[in-house]
Amino acid sequence: MRPQTKPRTRTGIESLTPGERRIATMAAAGQSNRAIAQSLFVTVKAVEYHLANAYRKLDISGRGQLAALLVPGALN
């Protein structure tokens, strides 16, 4: 029997689910919640939910900070 190990805790961008990351990247690129919802065939509420989770996991409060983390060269 193998000894149990602690699960690796992901932090930062790695902590996002694929859906959260996809939506966060689209939001960081400047798309509105409505545009994201339409392109992914989901509701605006689903987009808001995923963004709220991403903000919480990344310990940020808005799209500006999201862009700084996810869009290459956003700070330049």
C-alpha cells in the first residue's frame, strides 16, 4: 500500500478550471460578458459565475487585474 500524500494545491492561473480560464481570457481581452456568453452558447449568469470564481481564486477584484495576469504584454 502506498503512503497517502497531500494533494498538490494549485495557485494562480493553474487553479482555474478550463471554463474559468477560457472565460477569464476572453474577458481580459476586452470582450463583454454578453459577447462571451453568446460566443460560448451559455448564459450571461454563467459567465458572471465563472468570472467571480476566477477573481476569487486569483485574489483580484476586476478585469484590469485579470488582463495583467492573462494577456501577454498587458502591462507594457
